Amino acid sequence: MRSTKATKTLLLAVLLCLILLCLCMGCSPRDFLTRRLAADLISTSDTFKAPQLFWLKTGIVSNQDFSSPDFVVLQRRGWIIGTEHKCPTGIEPPPCWDVLLTPLGVDMIRPLITTALPGNGRDNGRDNGPIGIQIVRRELLSIAGISKAGNFADVEFIWRWASINQVGAALYDSGVRYRSTVGFRDFDDGWHVVEQTARSNQPLDEALRNAEPTAP
């Protein structure tokens, strides 16, 4: 019993010494790349927080666009309807379709339109251009592992799409997990996630584009 207490006392003393040493040397929380720090830096970065836009095309569209998986989902939900139309010059393959929002679609989608985007919903002065809608955001689930090499590190993490609205819930499966690896670099003020291309690390935007689905 005494040996156990003595061991605990010794460990506590060593821990206190390390804390005091860090304080004396001006250490900051960013000096040690822990999983918690990596998660905080990834989840709060502008690249990771940026919402995913869905561009809804209305007016005359090609058959390829009208038969795409996203358009099929919107049709099944009763949010859009299309009538066959002759293809104008520059739009192919035929047949083309004149796509309109249904009354249900207007009620659903109009409040979601990102009007701050330049020319959103307008195409050369016409009100039938692509409509930008924020539909999902990324949600960080866990840090899978950290591999360090000097002032550089690779952090593997698991994330998913979280819907912002019913359009996002219809188009994205929140049950699908993605695995990405992003580069970190240790600067004079501590560790930072690599937001732009570096020589030996993968930036966050590229890491997200290269994400691979993984089992829950």
C-alpha cells in the first residue's frame, strides 16, 4: 500500500515539474499535436467549415442533366418538374427539358437560395440560371491517427456530411463515413493544419476531395 502511494506521489511530482517546465519555457497548447488539438484545428478551419453548395439548374437543360441522380431525387420528391423541349443551340444531347420548380419546390427551395452569391439564379439577365443552395456541412467524427516526422505530421480523420435542410438530407447519406489524411506543420507559434499546398503535405481541401468512404 505504501509503495503504491509513494509511486503516485512521485508521478504527481514529475507531472508538476513538467507543467512548471512548460510554463517557464513559454509552451502553448499548440506545441503538442494531440488528437484533441488536431480535431479542433481541422473542424474550425475555413475549408472544413465551408458548406457544400448544390447548383440547381432551371429552364432548358440537357437530357444528361435531367436524368442525373440529383435531378431524379428532386423529381421523386415532387420539387421539380420537366417537360420535353427542343434543344437550343449549344445544349445536347437531346431531348432537352424545360425544368420548373413545382409549388412544393418553391416553398421548399426559395428560402434556401443563397442570394449573396453574385448572379445567383440569373443567367445573362434571365431568371433561370443555376440556383446555389447550401445543403450540407462537414462534421468531424474522430481522429484515426497521427504520424509525425520532425516539424511535419499527417493526421488521418473520419468525417461525414451533415444536412442543413431537407434538400441536403435528400441528396446526401449521413450514414456514409469518409476517411481523409491532411498535413500539419509545426511553426514557431505551434502546430497548424496545412490549408494550402506544401512540399510534403496534403492540404485540407485536397484531403477532402480525395476522401474515401469508410465503414461506420
